[in-house]
Amino acid sequence: MKDKLLKIIDYYGWDKQLKYIHSEYFELDEAILDYENYIDLVDMELNTKTQLKNHIAEEIADVMVMLKQFQYAYNISDKYIEDMMNIKIDRQLDRIKDGEDNG
């Protein structure tokens, strides 16, 4: 996968891919909003709900493909990203805890 993603970013260029990633973020946001707006409907069909969830999954995949291109282009390991994610998750949980303790 890494070689394929590096080929894509090399072909299109960094500037174009930076612009493109923004459109992918927006499409994910729209897919989530569509789901949340429809989920409030009591008589929503299971098929519609499934389609909306599948659309969210597709948009997450698009964003992840873009993120992976930049991760590989900058030669950042999965381990380093996972470590950073854990630090950020723990920090956010500490903030939540502090808010609960103060509330």
C-alpha cells in the first residue's frame, strides 16, 4: 500500500493533494451530518440507515487514504502515530476527568 500511495502523491503533487484532502474532510462531514439528520426520523428504513452508514465508511476510507499519503510522504511510522494518538486520547480523558471533578 505504501508504494501505491507514494506513487499517487508523487504524481499529483503535494499542493494538489493538500487541496484534495480538504474536500475529502468536507465529504466525511457531510456524510455524518446526513446520517445524524436522518437518524432522527422515527420511520427511517433499515436499508436507508445501512446505506448512510456505508457512505460514512466510504468517506472515512477516503480521508484515511489521504492521511496515509502524507504519513508515508513524511516517513512517519504507524507506531509513532499510534503513540501520538494515545497521548492525545489520554490528555483528552484527563480534561474530561478534570471537568467532572470541577463540575
